[in-house]
Amino acid sequence: MSKPNIHVAVAILLHRNKVLVGWRQAEQHQGNKYEFPGGKVEQGETPLEACRREVYEEVGVGISSWNDFDFIRHEYDDVIVNLHLFHAAVPDELLNEIQQPWTWYSREELTELNFPGANKSIVSRLVWKHKIRISEQLEVCQQLENDQLLYWRNDVTAESLKQLAELNIEQLPKLIVNMELWKKLNTVQQQSISAVHLKQQQLMALKKGELKAGKRYIAACHDLISMKHAQHIGCDAVLLSPVCRTATHPDAAPLGWSLFKEYATQVDIPVFALGGISHNDLIQVQQSGGYGIAGISTFN
């Protein structure tokens, strides 16, 4: 006998580096586990309509601006679920309307929660490493520590594609590559790469709905306008620079820590500080509303 095949809308609700999570009661399917808001797509509904309805009914807030997050098909012993995922930021003015028992968890805390099996890849996408090394040398990938990713800053050339093809497949999840290079990769490589990097010019040319669902994006930003645009179109994180004065760009006026904090606390996706940053700055970055640090010389 064939298994039931159901479609479920799931909401990833974000606020200041935190994600909204609830608890499934024992009598529910996959009960006694944590869950993201959502529910079955009813007849005549689109998945997005179901997402909006479920969030309003379960969480108590009405949100109009959503982005596609992913689609996941997962087979349990008793049922096949098709998860249609969307993500949105919850503004400050709606926080007091959120119903119990929904609770905000930091992204790191998500890894300690017992979610249904279908949600594992969701958690993996939401939780970033806290340090991003930037280098034009691909061999740096083999030197990364457990809390690091590598943004391989390289353009599309025959040589760069050759180097990626020769890289061990196990190294690809540690890599961030620019969008134009990512587009030239095969399907396996595209799926394995940790994140796609957008230069600010590329970012500002994109509109809401143009990012490919199911992939993680990190955008280079130099001001609050570009940061808010990155969140608006569905990016997962931003690199904000230059925070401090740097030898590589001596003419660029640094933001400073005060402005970094002002900007970082006005978006709901992770902000990585870039430009004149050292290992010792991670605590200050996080105390200022940021998520992590990035740099060229920072990790050398």
C-alpha cells in the first residue's frame, strides 16, 4: 500500500539572529520534537497562502513579505512529506503579538534541539560558521578550522573551474564562491557549495523573487541600503565592510564600531564584519549585533 503524500507549508521566521521555534505535542506526527511554524496546504491554497494562514493562526502575526527558502521532499516510515519553505523577518512591532509556546532561539541553539528528520537540512542552512577566510588560494580550504568557511575570491576562468573540479567533494561544503562562478558549476558542485557570494553591484541588480530557492546567499554590503535590500530579496547573510581601516583599501573610510552596530541591529540576517578585523574582534562584533568576522589577513 502506498504511503500518504502530503504537502506542508513551513515558515522560517527571523528576528535579530534568532529563529522562531515551537514544540510538537506527543499525539502529533513526529511528536515530542521541536518544529517551525506551519501546517498542511489545504485544497485550493497555494503553499504561500497556507504559510501566511498558518502563521497567523498558530503564531498570531500577519506577515505579507515572504521569500522562497527551499523545497524538501522527505520520506518517513509512514508518510511522505513535501515541505514548501518560506522565510520572513518579524518586525519589532509584532513581537508582543506572538503566541505561546513559540520561542525565539539563537541559530546555534537550533543544533541542540530535536527536530524531525525532514528539518535537518533547514537547520544546517540557518547555522553559519562564525569566521570566513577570504583568499584567492584554493588550497587554503584544506587549512580551515572547524569554525571557518572560505570565500574563494576568484572569477570565472578555465583555470578556476579546473581547480574546483579537482577539489575533493568533501571540501566543497566549506566554500563560498561568487554567483558568476557558481553558475558555471555542475549540479553536484552547486548543491555542495556552502554559499553563493554576491558583490554589491550584483546584489543591487537583483529583485525579490530572482534568487534561486534552496541555496544560501551572502552579499557584500557597504551601507544600510544594500543590507536592507539583501534581506528584502532573500539573502541569508551579509558581509559589511569596511568596519575598520585596512591596508588593502587605505582610501576607504571605515564605518567604525558605532555605525556597525547601528546597521547590524537593523537587519534580521547574520552580519559578518569585514575590513581591519582580527580574531579578537569576534566578541565585540557579536555584542554589536553582528554574527561573525571575515577577512583576508585576519586568519593568516
